[in-house]
Amino acid sequence: MYDLLVIGGLGVDVRVRVPGLPLPVVDSVTVEPIDLRIGNTGAGVLLAAHALGLRVAVVDSVGADPAGDVVRAALRRTDVTAVLADDPAGTRRSVNLVDPAGRRMSLYDPRAGDGPAPFPVDRLAALARDAAHVHVSIMGWVRGLLPALGDVLAEGVGSSTDLHDWDGHNPYHRPFADLAELVLVSGVALGDRAAAVAAALAPRPVLVTRGADGADLHLGGEIRRVPAATPPGPVVDTNGAGDAFAAGIVAARLRGATWPEAAGYAARVAAAACTHDGMEYPPGLLPRP
């Protein structure tokens, strides 16, 4: 039995520290050593959840390439159960530009993320039935399996998804939102339409994240502010902060917290994640509930 099953979202991040954003248009910029490490949203959620003490499994496809080797090696450094298929299109990757304040801009290469599912439906359903909570990444191969997952989740398994920079209109994201018990979404593209979009997704709770400005919890027709927590040290990298936030909510809810309590705790987890370079968190960095 797993506390959390993460479906999709594995890849690598090429982290580049830059002197500022936006970058000047010049021939070259000298930067610090460029790192290649495990990344993308599914990795961010599962590694934070693992650091919070949850029993975690992940199912996804990665390439039989050097980037895939980075992902596999990072997972072997944990006790996460990884069910991986080989992706002939290669491993997904992002180039993350990070400025001195820890802010980032991500350039995402999904490879063949919209290809056919690498696992049969019954295999994925069996894994979901063996979990207390399922977090679904908005991968193309996952989208076609959502009806089957919905049948499993109707049996009482908790669920969540992060719609990231959804604008509230793109129809690609809506099936993921309709499936999940909890929806997270960035407030950047939603702007002043966040409340209306959250109302359309009711009665499920919706967390609209706003980075350093905290988050808004839309619950039962009310909006509750979730203040950003003070980081326990200097902010060095905001990559994965939103994923750590999601993991914090799942961890707190599994331990009996209310939605507002879980959101407040998740803000502390996200703040702590920003003080570490990368998503492989050392023991004790992320606060336990």
C-alpha cells in the first residue's frame, strides 16, 4: 500500500543561473556551472512527498538516453517504487533559467508527451487501487486513461492534479480538473477570473497559487487567503516550490488536517523547498506536519 501514487511528469531540468531576467540580447553570457538533474512536475511532487515521509510510487515513461539515466539514478537514491517504461521519443526536459533572487523561467520540451499510453489500463488501475492518494500530472498519455482512473477514484482513493498555467479556457486541462478531488492552478494566466474558474470547478477545493504572494483556497463558496511562509534560509531556487506545495497538502490531508490547515502547512513546505538547490531534498529540510 502506498500513501501516494504519482502518474506522469518525470524528466530532467537543465538549471542555468543567469544574472537577471529577462536576459539581455547578446552573443554570450558567462554563467555558473550548468547542472543536469531530475526535474519536471511529477518528480517535484514525489521527491517532496518522499522527503515528508510518505510511501511513494511513480509510473511514467522515460527515454533510454543519458537524461533518462539521470532520472533513474535519482530514483534509486530513494525508496520510491518506480514503474517505468522506455519512451522511444526520449526523456522530457526543461531548461530553467534562475535569477539571483531564485525566480525562474522554464523552457519545456515534452518530447512525445501526447503519444500512446505506455501501460495498459488495468496495470495503471491496479497501482491506483493500491494507493491512498493519486496525483495526476497533465501528460498527454495520461489524458486518454482518465475515464478508467475515474472509476478507480470513485472507489474512495483521494486525488489531485496541478493545471499549472491554465488560462481557464483551454479544453485540454478540463478533464484533469473534472477527475480530481483537489485542483491546483497558477494564478498567473487566470488573473481576475480565478474566482469564476474556481466556482465552475466546485464543489471540489481549488488552490490558486501565487508564488511569493501565497495562495487562495476556494472552498465551499468562500476564498481563504493562504499567506506565503517565511523561508527558513536564503532563497536559492524556486524550481519545484509549487510541486512541494502539492506534496505538503497531500501529506497533511493523509494525516487528518482540514483543507485550510493543509494549505497553511503546504506553504511552509514550499518555502523550505526554495532554500535548496534542486528537488532531492536532504533529510530534515522540509518540515513534517
